[in-house]
Amino acid sequence: MNRRTFLAGSAGLSVLLSDRRLSSAAADAPRADQTVRLKVDTTRVLGTIPADFIGLGYEISSVATPGLLSANNRRYVQLVRTLGPHGVIRVGGNTSDDAAFSPDGKSVSAPKGTVVNEANLQDLASFLDATGWKLIWGLNLGSGNESNAVAEAQSVAAAVKHKLLAFEIGNEPDLFGRGKGAHRKAGYGYDHYVKEYRRYKAVIRAKLPDAPFAGPDAASATDWVARLAADEGRDLKLLTHHYYRECAGPGSTLDKLLYPDPKLAPELQKLQAASESSHVPYRICETNSFCGGGKPGISDTFGAALWTLDFMFTLASAQAAGVNIETGVNQLGFVSSYSPIGDDQHGNYQAKPPYYGMLAFAQASEGQRVATLFDASGINLTAYAVTSTQDRLRITIINKDASRGAAVKITAPRRFANATVLRLTAPSLASEDGVKLGGSTVTTNGEWKPWVIPQLKVRYGECEIPMSAGSAVIVTLMP
């Protein structure tokens, strides 16, 4: 999806509205400050984005919240389904290492002392059936015991059946020996963990011979992923790791979020190497902007939507199998500001800015990644290209620059003669409201349909798209 662009200008855009009215493209076209040339090489296939790449992550305390993750929660179900017919729900988080399973007990949703019962699991199973998504389930290694883990694993497997993707044993075990209230003594390391992991796995497999496992669910110790890949790779469904830009603090600014994290690329290179050497896919199974629930006024803004979209494509470009974006009540007991799905805890749900980043990715990511060549000329701009079996070329351009726009000139193979444009917009990068994709917001029922789909003039595989500062666009090229 990279294209060298020929001038289309605002006069070259015609906006097709869903009610069949036409509006002037000149009024909708953003101002372009400088030219960025983008070439797409569809002959260089870089990999396929898995159909279940998109995912959401929940603390186990959310499962213990009656009626939340249930087929009966129809608006919530629709919000998940709008992100795609395939995906992965990951249940774990810090609360999972302080939780217990009690089949007939009273459910308790709490930062510490969560209790999940059989009714909660049946609700979760109905939620997975209603959404079509699969499940990664975290078992309590931190403060639990093997017998409870076995009973829990059996009940989870019986409830969700073929929707079970994998069990994880422990959440962020690389932190078990650190900090106040640590689950293990100081000095706890990988060798201690793998012994416990194997013991838990053995007793679970004695009851569930086909139980699938993922791990090590590391917070930051990427070397644990490589070591578990080497030690257990023949018996792992997924390698799992977490990522946050940093923990929320005074220095957690929007500018920091929007510019590249120097630690991310080396981390992804190590994960990709571990995956390739063991032939086990890896997944970033817990992530969002700033840990600790995010930073209000930053994690819940349009800037975070652009970060989410770019981050998901960054992971796909590093051959990740998928990503689980954290949402909902966190380990501290409040709804995180970074949540894609807003929840007032009174049955009202809302698509928040990060959701729109996920939704844009869902529209642009079906198929095979192909090479893009471009020079952003100092603008904080990225671009990604995906081809589909319907002979569609979708080019996603993300301008995270707060002050500079661009005229992006695209060059693609000449067989692509028509194009449409889907814009991701908001009043500003700091906006917490007014985010739109294709001119539309997600309804209170969780549904979305583009309202504005401009058509773009293409000549000999070349076109131009104007990009305002702080925006994103999906250009779909067709024969």
C-alpha cells in the first residue's frame, strides 16, 4: 500500500454521502503543508495479519462483575462485534494472582480477593459465543495452589469449549520477587518460575490432556520469553508479553506517547526472534498507553486513538500474532482512563477515543502486509499497506504531528484505478469527544457505519491525499 501520489488537490475529491447526497470536497479537504511521497510495492509481501489479531484485555475482576461479560449485555456485545467477527479476550491482570475459583460461591469483584464462580464462567461462555471471540485465561500462580488451578481450568474449559485459546499460568511472574506485597521472595527468577509452571501444567494436563498453554506473560523480562520458547516451545500455543509506554506520572505527556518509544523496537526484535526460532507465535496480551490505568487527559484523547492505530500496525509489522488492549476496571478498582470501551459501572457503555483507533485498524488490516517506501521529511507520520483477496489495496497513513500537515502522493500498481477515503478525525489531538471515523461516531448501541466516504481521483496508479496535522486516513485502492 504505498503509492507515489499525483496531485489530486481538493478539487479532485468528491464526497459520497450515505444518503446519496454530494458535498463539496474542497470544504472537507484539510490543509497540506508539505509533500510526502509514498510508494507501495505489492510484490513484496511481508506477512499476513491474523484474523484474530485484535483483542481486548480484562482483569479477572471484570469476569466476577455480574452481567458485564455476558451475551445478555447486548450493547457491550455489539461494541466488541463491531471491532470484528474474530478476536481474542484475555482475562488475567494483577487481580488474577489474588483471585480464587469457587464453583458455588458468591462472586466478588475486587482488586484483591476476587472470587469467580460457575455462573460467571457460564456468562463468559455466552459472551464468547455472542461475539465469536476466543479466550486466553490466566490462572493464579502468585497466591493460588495447584488444586484450585486444576478445578478452575476444568470449569473454564468445560464452559467455553473450543473458544479456549490458551491458559496462562501467573500474571507478570518476572515481577513476583519485587516490591511491597511481592508474591515471592527477592531473587525469584526464571528458573524458579519454570519449575512452578511445569508443575502446574502437569497437574492440569492430568485432568485436561489437551489443555493449551501460553506464557510466560512477562511484564518486561523479554529474556524470559526467549528462554521459555527454548524450554517449552514444543508445547506452547503462544508466547506472551506485556507492554506499556511507561507508568503514568508527571512526565507521561501526549507528546511522549505520540513519538516512538526507544525501547519498543529492540523488544519486538527479541520477541520476533524467539518466535521464529521456536516456531511459536507471540502476542502482546496486555497493553495500553501508560500503566496504572492510564493518564486522564492523555490516554483518553484522540492522540491516544492515533497511538493505538499506529501501535497495532507496529506490532503487525513485527510479525506479532495479535494484541490485547486493556479496558475496563483495572487492578486498582477503577475504570482505566485508557479504556477503549467506556463504562460508567451503571450499565452504560461508550466507544472512547482508543476504540476508534482499534476500529480503524479493523477496517484496514484484513489481508497481507506489503512494502511501503516513503520519506516523511521530519513529520511524525507513518504509513502501512495491506492487500486483500478482493484485490483491494488499503493504505493507512497516520499523522501524529501536532502542527504539520502533508500532501501524501501515492504511487501504486497501475491496475488500481479507483479509490475511496476513510478519515479518522477529531477537533484536536487533545479532544476527548468528537472522534469520528468516516464522518461517523459509534452509536450508543455499539454500531458503526461510515457516513462520509470520499472518492479519490487516481491516474495511472497515482493519487494524492491531503492530511491535516493530527489525523489518520485509510485509502482503499481498487481496479
